[in-house]
Amino acid sequence: MKKNRSSKNTSPTSPSSQDTRFSKPSNASTMRTNATTTTHTAASSVDDSASYPPATPSHDHDDSPSCSFPPSDVVDADEWLSRFRSDPDLAIAVSDECPDRATLAAVYDLPIYAADGTSRPFGSLYDPAYSLHSRQLVLFVRHFYCGACQAYLQCLAKSITKEDYFSIPIPTSIIVIGCGKPDLITHYKKFTNCPFPIFADPTRQLFKKLGMVISANIGTTRPEYMKDISAAAWGLGQMKQMRQSLRDPDGIRYKDVVRGGNPMQIGGEFLLEEGEVVWCHRMRNFRNHAEMGVLRKLLELDE
């Protein structure tokens, strides 16, 4: 069974710089809006000449609609996941315990930082009053020098191409959040060739409050996204990459080696729709991101 959902008909615009006009609506914990919705446009209808992915728009809170949806539009996670339970080869319906409304309200105002150091509330990514699309896939990665997470994002860029992105049935923003210093994001983009927006949570408050923990477990199983990278090559590759970047005039500096984030922090993946978390996966070890097949199935790119 597939519920009818659509995205806001919002034109891509450049991300805003730090703006004090971003503030949590008075009823943000409910994450709903009473506003009259505009005509919705499917992702496949977006012109390929648009930015990939479209940048998150800036909003003036005073002009934004209140944040509540009619009860008929409330996301039913069980009903949504029931579409995948007929697939015996993909445990897509198995979700970790999702953050509830109270948790989302608690993390709403926590800042995330862009590469230039400007911040925005985490809640502006998924609040229907501000978000570019009705659905968001938020990927939390480990420290900015983790070769496993870099391999993951490289695989993501190859698996979800520009053509794939604009053909996702329910238009979806894909966002990456790491735990290092924000000024290292520029180098991280070079390391990964990731086309999606990357933010930083250097305090790791988001990681903690959303249930992601620290671990020293490297994992015993090599994931598909690292099928050609052994544990030894992974470790050596991280060291080689840092040495090369240190020699690059535009690369990292020696002090940056310890600014990439807590090396014990592990991340996860969260799918939000209309302001609710409908599916999530928290890593159990350093190499335990959700595989590309799972993400593509969640985004309904693969039938």
C-alpha cells in the first residue's frame, strides 16, 4: 500500500548564511502545518540543469507558515514500511527505535555548521515550514578522516547519480553530517567527491541525543561498500591520505589532524518524512553503515 505524498513546490536557492531569523515555531514539537499547500511537483519533473542536489532554501520565519499538518497527512511508519515487507531478501522493514516527537523537539535548535562556519538549527532540515522537500535522508558519518565513511560516501555518489536523484518518486533531500570541525568540510568533500550538502556537529550533541554512541568495535564483516578495501588497506589509506593532504598547500595542516572528530564516534542513517522519523539505522561498529541496496530501496529507486 502506498500513501500519496508530494513535496513542496520550492525552487532551489542558495543556502543562507547564519541567520537569526531561523527560530523554532511555537508548536514545533508537533511538526505539522495548517498552511494551504502549493501545487506539488515530483522530483522527476525537476529540470536536470538545476543544482545537484538542490540547495536548502533560506526562509524568513515571520513569513513562514505555521507548522502543522492535517491529521490525514500524518506519517504512519508501519504502513509506509509495509510496502517493503514482501521482499524476503532485504530486511528493509527492520528499523531501530526511531526518535519520537519529544526527541526531535529537543534537538530542533541544536546548531549544525556549514564549511564557512555559519550555522542553522538542525530542525530547519526537516521542519515542513522550512524544508525544501517533504522527505530527508540524513547520514551521520564518523570523523572526517575515517576511510570507511569516505568509502561509503564515494559509493553513495556512484550509486545515487544525478539521474537517480531526480527520479526519486518522493523528492528527498540527502544530507551528510559529520562530527569534526566545520572548516574541514571542504577537504572532506575533496576526499569523498560527495555531491550532497555536508554539515558538522563538532559537539556531537546530535549524535548523542539521537542515540548514536562511541565504540572501539571495528566490525568483523567487510561491508559491500568496502568490498575492495581490507581492514589493513583501510588503516594505511587513512594515514597516506593525511600525509598527502599535509604536503598539499591547499590541504590540511598539522593541527587539523586532531580536529576531524572523535575517532570513537559512530553514526547512522535517518529517514524523515513530513517532520517524523519513519526509519533509522544506528551503526554497531566502524563499518556498519546501511548498504546502498537498503538506501535505494528506501528511496524507492529499486522496485
